[in-house]
Amino acid sequence: MNYQKNVLVGAFLLVARLVQAQAGVELSGHVDNDIGSTISISWTAQPFDAREQVVRAHTNAQGNFKVHLPITSPTLVQLTYEGDEAPMFLEPGQALAINFNADNVAASRRFTAPAGSPDKKAANANNYLREIESKYSDNEAYQVLPDNINLLEKAFLAFLDYRRSHELALFKQADRRGALTPAFEAYAQNEINYAYANDRLTYVDLREQTSGDQQRLTVSPSYYDFLRDNAVVPGNEKAGSSQHYQEFLLNYVHYQARIAGHQPTDPDYYPACYQVAGQLLRGPMRPIVLGRVLLETFRFGHIAHAKGLLADYEATAQAPRRWVEQLRAVQVANAALAIGSRAPSLPLCTATGDSLSLADYRGKLVYLMFWDTRFPASQHELPFFKQVTDALKGQPVVILAVALDEQFDSWQKTIGLPSATLPGLHAYVSPGRQAGVRQAYGLNKLPSAVLLAEDGTILDPHPKRLSSRALQDDLKAAVGRGAAYRAVMLSQL
């Protein structure tokens, strides 16, 4: 009897879980002035997958539609109609109706639910999203960029406080008009609070990148005191669905790594960030932020560090298997041109028809510039060959320009100008082999450059152009950097 009872209970629980997983969201609606375009609802299914999950719907002759969305947790999704986008916050089990005008989806959308229905809260939540988006998100006066980043510290903090107070006032007003779901309340409040925290945390860096100031801004000693608030850091499990919260935590990790003495140009920077994230964070956000650091390592760090940190993540982060597999796929996709990867071979020939190999320059840095001498952007680089080669005299650096011209003769004429031979080393890739070179080096535009270390591995997949004055200093500082990367032992961090 007990056995049968246990079987029945187990079967009931299994069915309940299946029903919950399949519950999803039922979305129905009407499009005014419908032109028969497809309605798309998209969202990110997991943190590290750039691909979106998309469900599409079509209207009938009256402009009505109905669609089931397999949403399994509170999720911010994007509704798209004719290129016009609008966010929605959905939770499993909800049934919502949306009306919008085809001419302006974002501003005209309205959500409804039957009176007395628990989904009334969901409708209130999404109507609030429309209101805060129109008043603040789409209003440049409330954004850091493009203008408010130029404010000095006191004025910038006043701007952030002003924006947050108005956003919180609108949120309270919406809550008074109609109750909101607990998940959305947490999401909305955290979006406001962590937008403030993230903008404050990144102010100095962003100002340095975008303003015309010659020097990095120095802020008052108390500027970062807000980071001591335990309600802000190191982790708020209820804020997990907030994108601003995730961005803040990632930037907080970078901030802590920098004040510990690590700089983005240091060979050990991304391993140090990974270590900082592992030490500071606990709970469900830990594997997410560690994974975000890994994504940065795949793009900007050394391949050996990327592989080592990914192995550690798989063993210790307690992340779902699908997250690990997605991260591994991203690592593999970035491996070919990652720092420390062997540079793809090049089928080169000189102006005299002799073959040329990258191996001929082992022991020196090689600045590879891919260009087509016919293009105006490439011609712009011509005056800087002499300037850069003169500045690097005595340095173990080679400037090698690789031409992808269609005509060998026209390239010969360009590098052997009537007045003088163009400085630097020059090589040519025959038209029949250019497609393979473009693919191997990811050349989507010309001119493009790649910097190789003394051992023939990639040191910088995206160095500055010859015409950049900063390139000369970068190349001098890069001498020996490949060995410095290899000297970073993950086991010692």
C-alpha cells in the first residue's frame, strides 16, 4: 500500500513539474493598422549564448494574434514588429493581452488582463515598463551619454541622484495604481538602483574614453564609499534578473582588480579578475560573473589562460553543464586569433617573385598590415611607413605590409614609387589565395593589422594603425610581452 502511495505521489509530482515547465506564457493581442508583418518575441535562454530564442506569430485578417512562449522563469523579452522593439517582463503561467499600433509599437503598447485575474499584476508591470521607457530610457537628458559624462564629479552625482529619485517616484506611483508581482518589483527596483551604482562606478573610466580631457579625472576620497553598502555588494540574489546588476558586478570585479594593482594591459589581468570574482562572489551570481570574465578572457586574454580558467570553471563553479558547453564553444570559436595562438601561415611572395615566410622573422615582433593599395583608407597609411620605421630603428620590430591587391603590377608600382622605395618590408598574396588569408585572419575590412610576438604567436589581434602616433609606443612596450604572458602561472594566483 505504501509502495503504491509513493508511486502515485511520485507520479503526481512528476506531472506537476512537467505542467509547470510547459506552462509558459500565453500572449494574445491586436495590432491596429496591421500590415501583416511578423511579430517576433525573443529572449536570451542562457547567460553566455549570444543566440536568442525566438518565437514568431502572425496576425489574422482582423489583426489579432495568439502565441505560446516557453518561458520557464521571470524573463525580460523583446517584442519586435517591423523593426520597432518593445520590452516585456513575463513569468511562467501568465496569460496577457497586448494591443499596439503598427506605426509605433513602443509608445502605443497597452497590456490588459481580466478584472480580478492574478495576471492583472503582470499587465500593470508591463504598462509601467512602457512608461519608464518613454520618460527616462528614451530621454537623453537622463542618460550618461552623450552629454552628462562631461559633468564634473559633484554635478555628475547630482544628476545620478536626480534621475534615481524620479525613477523611484514613478515606480512607487505605478505600485499604488495596481499591485505588481514580487518578481517584477525586485527586478524594477534593482534596475533603478544598479543603473545608478554601475554609472557611478564606471564614471571615471567612461569619461576618460569619451571626453576631450587630456588627463584622467581624479575624484574625491569618498567617491567610492557607496561600494561599502552591503545592500549593493558583493551579491544580491534577488537581483539576478537585472541586466544592470550583472553589468555592475562585472565592473566591480574589474574595479577591485585594478585597485589591487592589476591593469588591463598586464599579462595577468584576466586571470586576476577571475580570481577576484571567485573570492568576492557567492550564490547564484558567482558562476554568471565568472563566466562573464571568461568571455572577456576568450576575446582579450591569452589562450593558455582561457583554457586553464575554463577547466577551473568546469570543476569548481557549480554551473549547469549547458553553460560550460556554451563557454567552451565560444572559447573554441575565438581560439584561432587569440593571444598566444600560432599565427596562421601566409603564402607570401616579394616584389621580385621570391617566396617569403613568417618564420624568417622569428626573434622579432612582426607588425602585419593587410591592405589593398588601391583603397583610399590604405593609401592614407602610405606617409606613415617611413615615420614608424624611423621611430623603431634599433628595436627588434619588423613592419611587414601584406598586399591583397588584384594586380601584382599595380602593387609593385605602389611600393616602388618613382621618387623612392616605400620603407618597411612588403609582400604580396596572389588573388587565388587571398580568400583563405582573409578567412584565417578574420579580415572584414582593409587595412587591418595583427601583431605577432617573437615566437610567431599572436600578441595583439587588433593593434592600432600605422597612422596612429600611439602605435610607436605600443610596439616598443610590446617587446618581450609574449614571454610575460607565458610566465603567468595560473596555479600561483
